[in-house]
Amino acid sequence: MRRRDIAINASTPLITRRRVLTSAAAFAGHTLVCSRPSFAATKQSSRIDVSGRNALRTHAAAKHLFFGAAVNPKALREDEDYARLLRQQCSMLVAENCMKWKAIEPQQGQFQFDDADFILAFAEKYKLKMRGHTLIWHDALPAWVEAGMTSSNARQWMIAHIQNICERYNGRIHSWDVVNEAIRPEDGRPDGLRNNIWLRTMGPEYIETAFRTARAADPAALLTYNDWGLEDESPQNEERRRIVLTMMRRLRQRNVPIDAIGIQAHLNLPNPAGYGAGLQRFLASLKELDLQVFITELDADDHRLPDNMELRDAEVAKAFGQFLDIVLPGPAVTAVLTWGLTSRYTWLRDRDHNSTPRGLPFDDNLEPTAGFNAIRDAFDRRRIQPAVPKPITLLRPGQSWR
Ligand code: XIL
């Protein structure tokens, strides 16, 4: 099967996509289904039932985890099958883009809450938790911020932005990504911080200002530092973990309110470095700092792999399994979210115009992928440590109860 025969992307008519997928399914030895892919048809043609006790959210809950995914609000409004799949599989949602600065405050003081409100209303209707993503980031800033921010207004603009959003959603957000992607060793600073617009206008203290403002505006939300490149055993990732840990220790020393780390987990394939001891040590150190860990943006970019769907599926499943087997034993891990639930709507499409990405739990046709199985099986393998009751009275050496 040559999946390069037809390039498909989000704008390709469904019926064309279906034809490509049908040939892909034939390649993988699946049953061919030629009807228009309504959810009912999808369900019937599935070889495995992924609803109810078989859903990712159920497997996750059995191991004290939330499972969730990043959501595209346009698709949530327009694609019923997608909406149904989200509530079937997820116990937590996060907005992929619509809570970013550019989307939510495109003009100074003029907030666009419609999409975020819509996703949150959906989450609340179906009793799903909601993560907030993201308050302070160097990316996705509107032109008015990029062009007009100076050392004299930056602090005030930051505080106003965070207060407006956190106060609006006060008490309704499980966790906020307060600061996103603040490190960049290549920028050459001894503290490893990224030389971004916040650092240039406010100095390194911008990070703690963001956290303190968020805590005051929404005391119930778990406040998170979120970043990428913390996953594999390459020297670059090890260096990034070291920088993040130093930053976390410093924030703790300064009593900055921070509750969690978000490990994005955009896995790149192939990944010769693999996942292992460095990541384990990182998790142990985060536990010592009493920080929760969320896997916030799991997906696998398979576009560098050969154009062979079986091979890609096997590699995605292997990467998900190996990575999750390292992180899930850590008792501090409380949530796993994929960046998109289905390759029908994913940013991975932007990387690869020649074939459909396989690195999410569901494919274009909302059928479970090998990645789905890998995530489910990794959840099942998680051992939950029994809670050890705290001793009420401590015996001194030599002392006995009698
Ligand atoms: C990505 C979105 O998925 C894209 O649709 C958008 O064009 C760019 O941003 N790290 C993050 C996410 O924290 O916000 C990014 O999301 C992916 C990398």
C-alpha cells in the first residue's frame, strides 16, 4: 500500500479520506467498510469494543489516573462522532489552542471566551475535569503584546491577563499550565532560561509573578510548569531535566505556589535514545519536592519513519509502552493526556502532508490504533502502592510497647 498515492489532510473531503483509509485498512488486513463513516458504522466495524469498561478513562481510573485529550472546539461543535468519542474515552480535557493568549485576549482587554466556555461547559456536562493551557508562554502571543510590551508595562499586562482568565474560571479548572516552555539551554544563560519576551521585559522573576498571580486568582487550581524535551535519554533531554529541577528547587525555596510539572511527551520517532534511568531519577526528584506529575501532551510524530503503516503502528506502540512504563510507576503521576485524541484532528498533520499520522489513540476514522492498545496496556500494568498509614506514635530505639 502506498499511502503517498493521495495526500490527505484536515480539509480533504471525508469521502476521499475514507477511500485512503480503506486501502490502508486493507493493507493492515482489516475488514473493509465502504459506508460513510457514521459513529454507528465505526462502532460496528471496530474489531474491539472501546466503550464503557474498555475505554481508556476506565483503565486509567482503575489505576488512580485521569486520562484526557486536547480538544479542538470547532470539531467539538461540528463533529458529533468526535464529541461522543471524547466523552467516552476521557475523564479530563484541555483546550488545544483556544485558551492561549492570542486566542483568548486578541486585543488588549477584549477577551474571547466563547470557545473556552464551550469546551468547559461540555466538560462540566459530562463531569470531566478540565486543564487550563496556558497562561504565560513565549508563543501564541497577539501582535499587540509582541509589539507593545516594555519593561514598564509587562508586569501589569501579565497580571491583568492572568487575573481576568483565572477569575472567570475560578474553581472550575483542575490545573493550570501557568508557565509553558520557559527553558532553552541553547540561549546560553547559566540558569538555562529561555531568552523570551517575558525574561527580557521582567527578568527571571516573571515566572514567580505568574504563579503567585494565578494562585491568588484561582486558589483551587493545581498550578503547573509545563515543558517538552524532558522524556528521553539523550544528553539534551538530560540537560533540560537538570535545568527544570534546579528551577523547581529555587521556586520551592522562595515559597512560590507550584503544585505540578507537566511533561509534554511529544515523542519523536525513531528515538534511538529511548526512555529510562534519567527520566526515572527526574521523577524521583520531583516526588521529593512534593510535585505532582501530569503527562500533558502525549503523541508520537511518526513522519520520519518509512511509509509502512504496520511498521509505524509497531513503533508508536513501542514508544508509548516504553515511555509510560517508565513514568507510570511514579506515584506522583496522576494524569495522562494525549495531544488530540484522533488523527482526524491533530497538529501532527502539519508535519506530514503525505500520510496520516498514526501517533494518537484513534485514527482518522475514529478506530482505535496500536497506540490505543499500548496506552491501555501500560495503564493495566501500573502497580498502585498501598497507602501506608502514618504511625501515630514513634518508638525510640530500645523502647517497646509493653
Ligand atoms: C500546538 C497546537 O497543537 C497547534 O495547533 C498550534 O498551531 C501550535 O501549538 N507545546 C504546547 C502546545 O504547549 O500548546 C502546542 O500546541 C504543542 C507544543
